[in-house]
Amino acid sequence: MLDAVYYLCYTKSYFTGVQQSSVQQGTDGFRVHGAFENEEIVCKWKDGKKELTANDVPYDKVTDHIGKYAAVMIAPDDLELINGGSEQRRKWVDSILCQTDREYLEKLLQYQRVLQQRNAWLKKEAQKPTNDFTELEFYNGKLVQNGTYIFQQRELFLTRLMPLLEQYYSTLSQGKEQPVVTYNSHLQQSEMKQLLDKNLSNDLQMQRTLKGIHKDDWDFGLNDMPLKQFASQGQKKSFLFALKLAQYSYLEKEQGSLPMLLLDDIFEKLDDNRIKALMNIIRSADFGQVFLTDTDKERVSQAFGDAADIGFIEL
């Protein structure tokens, strides 16, 4: 159910990058239909083809829908955002900025496409040298143009996110530690053009582009200690929840409307103090519609107290 809501916002599953994995076994496709405040959105996928309509009017491009509706998911496997590799953190940052900045989305798609073309050229040139760099110079120019903008927006994003992260982490952890996020990019040491020119011999040897914003990462920490190596499970969970709540507030500020909050099985992941703090946050006027899944109806009822605007869907 949560993934259906997410899919209607972003035309993709939160839990898998393979569309076929969202198809019910024994069928060749699926249809997701959602009634939003002012329009109805329908996503259909069948035999590898995706169709998207708003009030029965097809979109020219699926990407035109991105940024229209926002949802923030918090799910059990999200700790990989902290414990996993840099690609997951890049995807997380990109997913937020693509919703709030159309130019960012377009430049990111262009950068990824040109990066593939440059890597193909490097492989071909390494295997059968021509010493003709005309094509390479075109690719480099595109990567410089798009990569520089992406880098600047990622830097700006972090400065806007940090006050929100600090606020939510302090609430969830009773102010015991200070959250730290450090942005690491090759472009902090050198401009993109210089990186590409200087590393050409290494790129040819490895047959891929080794420097650029596609290698960016974000280090998470508490006080002066790296989160991944030294934090407890409770600290990591508090940091993760604060990070996602900061994402929620960032989207609300940038888009001017309240996103939907999707909480998957959170009561099994947090202790009583953190649950109480989280409930106080999401029941405030700063939060909009919340979808929450749990296996224990009574536990959810107790967590929300006597709130009159709670509805249950039992499956």
C-alpha cells in the first residue's frame, strides 16, 4: 500500500528498481490509481511499457510528473543509507533535488547520458587508439557544464538541510549529540575541466571516468565520530529518522505544500522514548497526511491517543 502511494508520486517503486518485481505473479503488468486533492493519477505498466495520465490526459514525458506530488518514506532497510555505499546517498540527494529543481533533473539526466558516452569512447580509444580527441572534447564540455551546476546545487542543499537535521535529531535524542554531515566531492579540490584533462591517462587505462560528481559522497557523523563505524543502533535510527524528517521539511519549504509521510513498521525499530518523540513531531501542524503500517492495531491506537482523524485499513 505504501509503495502504491509512492509509485503515484514518483512513477517508480521505493523498494525495487526492477519494474517487473512490482508485477503480481502470473500477470504481465499492473495499474495503480490514486485520487489526489485536485486530480486523479493513473500509472500503468505492461510488457515493459509505462503509461502515466492525470485526469485521463497522458503525459508527454514521465519526468514531467516529478515534483508534482511529494512523499517521504521511512522503511526498515533505510539504514543502508548510513551503512551502505556512496551510490545510495547520491541517489537520495538526487531524488530530493530532482523534485525541487527542474534544471537539476535535466542536467543530471544529461550528465549521466554523456558519462556513458565518454566511458564508451575511453574503452574504444584504449583498445584501438586513434589520437583523435574531437569527440572527447565535446563530452568533456557537456560534463563540465552539467557537473558544475549539480555540484553547486548539492553544496547549497546541504546548507539548507543541516538546520532541519539538527532540529529533528535534537528532539529525537534529547539533544545528546550533534549531527554532522560532510559533503565530499572532487570538485572541491579542482574544477571539472581540470579534473578531466589531468586524469585522462588514468581514465584511458581504466576505461572509465574516474573523477567527477558521479563519485560524490556524504559522510554522516555524531560530534566528531563517524556514524557508520562508531554509532549504536539507537543512534543510527535516530539519525536516520531525523534525516528523513529533515527531507520532509525541506520539500515542504521548497514546494510550498505538505508531502505525504509513509512509515513502514517503525514501532519495531524504535524504543518508547523515540516513538513518543516521533509521534509528537508527526502529529504537529507542520505535518500533513501520514500513512503508517504495523502488525498491531492496539499499539497504533495507543501511540496516537485520542486523535479523531485516525483511520484504519485492515489487511
